[in-house]
Amino acid sequence: MRPTITPALLLLLAAAITVQTDAALAQTIDFSDAEGVATGVLASLRGVFATAFFGIAFVVTGFLAAFNRISWAWVALVVVGAFLVFAGPAIVANLRAAFS
């Protein structure tokens, strides 16, 4: 014989779940430490490392595309990547200002 689930039992389960989640929903999470670490990592990557990397990438992809070894689309992708890396903070600031 299979037990049946009555509407009263479902209502009791829903009430129990609602009561249990109130304490969990009241907590807040502080992301300031994680944001500080991420900002430091991104600032270091945008510094000397990124400048050297994209300088070499421009030269290598430019020569390879000039000698028909790769498509010019790869050069365009390197340019777009450099734009996103170096203009990232300005893009985020503009989006925050637009949506706040």
C-alpha cells in the first residue's frame, strides 16, 4: 500500500521549509576582501606583463598575417583583446554609471 500525500501534509512541508530559510536569508556576505584581491591581480596583469605581451603579440601576428601564415582575423582578435584588457576599467565604470 502506497502512502498518499495530502494537501495538509504539503502545506505543513511548505511552512517548515519557509521557517527554516529565514535565518539563512538574513545573512549578508562581505565581498570587500575578494574585490581587493581581484583588483590587485588585475592591476598587476594590466601593467608591465600585459604591455609586453600585447606588444609581442602585435608584432608576431602582424608578421605572420603579412606572410600569409595566419588570417588577418587573428590580428583583429589580438587588437580586440588588448582593447578589452586596457579599457576594461573604463567600460565597467561606464556600465555602473548607466545602470545605477
